[in-house]
Amino acid sequence: MGEIFFARNREKLGRQLGAGTALVLFAGKAPVKRGDEGYPFSPDRNFYYITGIEREHCIFFYGKTAANVTETLYIPRDNGVMAKWVGANMTVEEAKEISGIQDIHFLDEFTDDFAQFLFRNQIQHVALDLEHRGWEDALTPALDFAQEIKKKYPAMEIQDIYPVFENMRLIKEPYELEQMRKAMDVTRLGLEEMMRHAKSGMKEYEIEAHFDFVLMQHGAREKAFRTIAAAGKRGTILHYCQNNGVAEDGDLLLVDCGAQMNWYNGDISRTFPVNGKFTERQKMVYEIVLQGQQKVIDAIRPGVPFSALNEILKEYYLTELKKIGLVNTMEDVEKYYYHGVSHYLGAETHDIGRSGQMLEPGMVLTVEPGLYIEEWEMGIRIEDDVLVTDNGCEVMTKDMIKTVEEIETFMAQGE
């Protein structure tokens, strides 16, 4: 089924390109960590989205003229004796089977092939993925290649294909939803295992280890992101992931975690008392966050602006936090809630897509309200993954327990 999915994506992409265009996408490469050790490789997701290939250095070429379309995948040659050290490079047959692309060439042929295609077909446009977020970020292979093209073909028009991928990848296909459901289910099992084994006095990373073990048991090759396991006051730090503190008796433990299956992600957050029992104050704040999440979920349907979801939550918080004497104004609310309630989810944890979008069927987004009250040494976040449907939405992670009663009952079973 996978190769059909990738082939359809190439067809959709091709329809976005005009005649006289050459598209080049790069798989990327892992950066060097130190000496001869590299970081683990993770394929460029736009490259993966249309090829299914998850190997380093590969290049996809798509040429469109008035007469025909050319699809070519470039892969490294046989690596000979190095196969004994790092494993064999992908074969031509494997590349065809995985991607469905029949024209497979080798990397050392790419530049000559590319130059000849431009010349023979009078190509006017080269399309590249030119995503670049931070000024100081290292240049991607596509940005480097764009500079080379401008040197060698100064009249060539460079087209940024990234916005096209933003639109394509927003709507999830059945194959993608299948992978995400697997990732979400493994995430749920791992989170339950953390809750089952959490005890006062444990290091946060000891609790996290139970999540890691479950992922390995179920074939989750990677985490969606570094796990957050933050006890007590550390739960007010949004991206705390050192996980080296002690979970003391009376602490809440905020866990934000996700498994990854075939490069697609789950993303769930739960907050639970390490000793298995909420205090009255913890329960009060937890219920506010939980009801806020439900209000946002109830609002999700086609035609609703993505950005409206966060405003719904903030207005609710203003009302409820006034009742407990914590805030007086919206500015006060922002002292205790300082992130958005949703992000898109898919092949990237914070998947590509603009926040100005109207919701459409097939989009998957998180709903993750939180409250972070440093003076009470309390951080609470509750996060589920939601699919926009034709008439509303489906909570894809609904099987993960989250009410106070469910959590306390579940944790009591492990005593």
C-alpha cells in the first residue's frame, strides 16, 4: 500500500508544476557528531512523502515538459567493503520496490543528467524545497543547490515548492492515518506503563525508561520527540526534557511523549500525581484544564479557523481562573498559559501548515491546554490527537485515560 501512496503523492505534486519545470528534492544526510560518529539519520519529510525512501544522500528528480514527465531517483552506488562496516547500500531493485519509481540512477550521474535535461528541454524553472526558518540555521542541500544554480544559470527562475507541500500534507490520507493510529496506540501503552510504575522518590528518567521499553517492545523505531517527564515545579517549563530531577511525594508529573511509526507520530500529554492521589488544589486546577480541553474539542469542525481554538481556551481560562482568584485580566491569564492549544500533527510532530488555515476534513491536530502555576509548583497539560471529520472531529487518542477518577483508579491498581 505504501508505494501506491507515494506514487499518488507524486501525481498530486506534478499537477502543481507547470511545463518547463525541473523539481529536485534531497533526502538529506545526518550531521557529524564528533570524529567519525554521526547523528542518527532522519529523512527529509517532503522527500519521504513522495518517495518512501529513508536512506541518506538520495535525490529525487521530476521533470515536466509540454510533451512528457520524467521521474528519476538517484541513489548511492554499491558501497563494496564498507557494507561490512555499515551495511549495504540500497539496491536498484529495492529502490524500485519501495518507491514505485522505475527509473533509478546513481548519484554520480545526477549533475550531468540535470544539466542535459535543462539544456535539451529549455527548462525555465527549477523547483526546490527552500524552507529556512532561522537566520543562523545551516543551509540545507536544497539551499546550497539553489546557490549553485544561480551561479551556473543566472537567468533560471527558482521556485519554492515548500508551500505546495504545506497544503498537500495538511490533509492526511488513509495510509498516513493508519501509521499515526499505530504510533498513538503505542504512545498510550508507554504512558500507561509510566503511570503504572511511577513512585515517589524515583528519578524522572527512571519513570521515562518504562516508556522507552514499551516503544521497543512494539517496534517503534524512534520517539516523535524527546520525552518530557517533569515533576513538581519543573512542569512549568514547557520543553523541559533533562528528566534528571526527583519526583517527590505530592508532586504532579507532567509527561509529554510520542512514539513514531514509519516516520508518523503520536503526541499525548498527561499529568498525574506521583503518589497516585490528587490533592484538592491539584484536582481543582486539573479539572479546569480538562474542561478547557473539552471546550476546544467541541469547537473543532470544518470551517472553523485554526487560530480560533486558542482564543476559545483563553476566554474560558479568564472566566474560570477569576473564580479561583488567580487572575483578573487576560494579561494575567498569559502568565499561566503561554503557548498555543494546537499544532498540526503528522510526519513531523509540529507538522507543516499555516495557523491561518480554516479547518478541513482530514487534518490532524493536537489539543493541549495547560496551566503552569510556578508559585504553586504545579504544571498541568492534557493533550490528545484529533482528526477533523466531515461533521466535527474524532479524538484519535480517546482510549488514553484522563479524568481524575480514571487516573487515581488506574494508579491504585499498581500499588
